[in-house]
Amino acid sequence: NALQIRLTETEESRLNNTPTNNPAAYNAFKEGQTYLHRGGGKVEELKKAEELFKKAIDYDPNFCRAYVGLAETYLEYIFWGRESPEKMLEL
């Protein structure tokens, strides 16, 4: 209010949108992101990220962002040459 900023409907919707109502799912997701975005493509970090995103999905099967994180992890396996594209794309 002090800045007199007006948000669009889309911006307000994004601010009010809760990605999941399950705190355990959200925590697993955020931890998975940490491992995924450390960089370097270390296999142990990619595996940990994969495990955490799957855990988030187990906690909340409707948590879309967890599926996106899992897909990004699979792409990182390919990018860093840790797994074959055929195997990862099938997953």
C-alpha cells in the first residue's frame, strides 16, 4: 500500500496459490530442489533429488511441482551424461 502498487489478477492468484497443502510434501520438494540446483551433476546429488521429489509425490500425488522437479532431475542425468537419454526419457 505504501508503494501504491497494484497487482494484476494473475499476480494476486500466484501469491495466493498454495502448491500443496501437505507440509511434508512441500519440505521434501524444497529439499529436492536444493540438491538438484547445487550444480555439477554429481550422481549422488541427482539421486538424492530424485528420491526427495518422489517422496513429495508420495505425500501428495497432486503436487504438480514435484513432478516437474522429478522431470528436471531426469533431464539433468542426461545433460551431465550420467544416464542414457532413452532410459531417462522413458521415465
